[in-house]
Amino acid sequence: MSVDSASVQSASPQRGLLARYPLISFFVMAYAFSWIAWSPWVLSEDGAGLLPYELSGATTGLLNAAAILLGPTLSAFIMTGITEGRAGIRRLLRRIVLWRVGFRWYLFALIGIPVVMALGTVILPGGLASLLALLGPGYVLTYLGTFVLVTILGGPLFEEPGWRGFALPRLQPLHGPLVGTLILGLLWALWHLPEFLVPTWAEQSGGRGFLAIVKFVLIAIAFAIVTTWVFNNTKGSVLMAILVHASIDTFSLPIGGLASPSAVGNSILLSFGVLALVLVVLTRGQLGYRHYRQEEPYLATAPTQG
């Protein structure tokens, strides 16, 4: 992304520094804002135990929502305003509600993602049969209600304007779609690091310890590759990234009851790892980036690497 030199020169030194290093500034803000908001929870007796109190579930939920909103989303709008002004913010808002992308992408995001995750349960002892028994006729309504709640109160709605709305469009021209996605997936996963200090969250996310964190990073990278492919093929629609993210999080809930968190993590890593590798091979690492560049004329002369 180019930055208007005149606006940078007329800005304060702090704004000029942020504009010169937009990606670094965004990630520093996103980490700092979220980690500060998480700290009362992470440092409490529910987490690291450095502060002598426990938090209610409602308070924990509010802190988590604040961390997500104040991290990726607020940072994205701050940095978009600094680097592109009001016009950039309007473009970001339009991409958040960009819904005319083709029906097949909705099918993939809302049905394809759960199918991929369900196929991954074949490695669990009796996993697929247990899942089919769990997903009875009445489950559809339950799933839809859960999907809405997860989208609004969970991470998808307030993470994706940052990760896919701000960071990915800047990482791809600099590093190419595959390497840019690998960087984003790694930083997206490490953003969650403080939550691993909370035993209940860590266990639900695959366990504690170094190997569990490595597995979490690999899963996040696989998720990121699939999401980039959808994002690039839907004209840079942040809405579609939100739906993919929400499908992953929502369908993880029934799968989570089939086996231990570690085994479930293995099944998700298998299913999405295979899908991510297939997409990388079939697109030769481009992940549909050519289609996205055609929708963004200002990227026409941007250099790509890899």
C-alpha cells in the first residue's frame, strides 16, 4: 500500500513513524491492546495466579470480548486511518459487508468447512459414528443459534477486520500470498499466547506445554491458508473470512465432546492440514491472489515475492 507522502510529512512524528511501518505498528497495537485487556483474567487465580481473585464467567467473557475488539479491530481502523485516511476506512467498511461474492463460497464457508472437519474425526476412536449420532435433526436449529452467538460474541466478527481486513492485504504484496499467509498464521496464533496461562482455556485448545502450542500454531496456519484462499477468491471479502472463522469455531464445539482435546486437535490438524496442502499445490501457492489483485487496482504495480 502506498502512503500519501504529503499527508505523512504534515502529520506528527508519531503518525509518520506509524505510517512508515504500518504492519509492525498494527501487530504491536493488536498484541498490546489485547494482552492488556486480557491481563486481569490471565493474571488472576483462574490463570497464572499472580493476582488474588477469581473472575465470574460473565466478567471473563466481557474481558475476552474487549481484548478482541480493542486488539485486531481497533488497531486495524487506527492504522487504516493513519495510512489511507477516511477513504481507506470506507473501503475497509465496504469489504466487511461485501456479500456479493457467489453462492458457492457461502456453501463452502457454511457447509464445506463443517464437512472437512467432520471428515477429520475418522482418526478418533468411533469419532465419525459418534458425530453422526450427535448431529440429529434437532441439531440444525441449535447449530444456527450457536453460529450467531459465536460470530458476534466470539472471535470472528472482531478479529477478521484486523487479520484479513488490514494485515493480509498488506502482507500479500510484500511477501506473496503463501509466505504472507504463513506470517499471518504464525502471528495470529502467537497473539493467543497469554490465554495458554489459563488452564481451562489451554485444555480446551489442545493442552498445555510447548508441543501443544506448536500444534496450535500449525492449526492456525492451516486455517489461515484456507481463509486466504476464500478471501482472495471473493474480492477480498472480510465478511467471508468472518463466516469461515465462525464455521470453524462453531463446529469445533460438537467435535470437542468426542474425545480428549489433544485428540480433537489432531483430527482438526489432519483435516485442515490436508485441505491447506491441496490448496497450495492446486494453486501453486497463489491461493487465488490473481483474482484479488484484479479487484484492487492500486495493487497492480505492487511487488510480489515468492
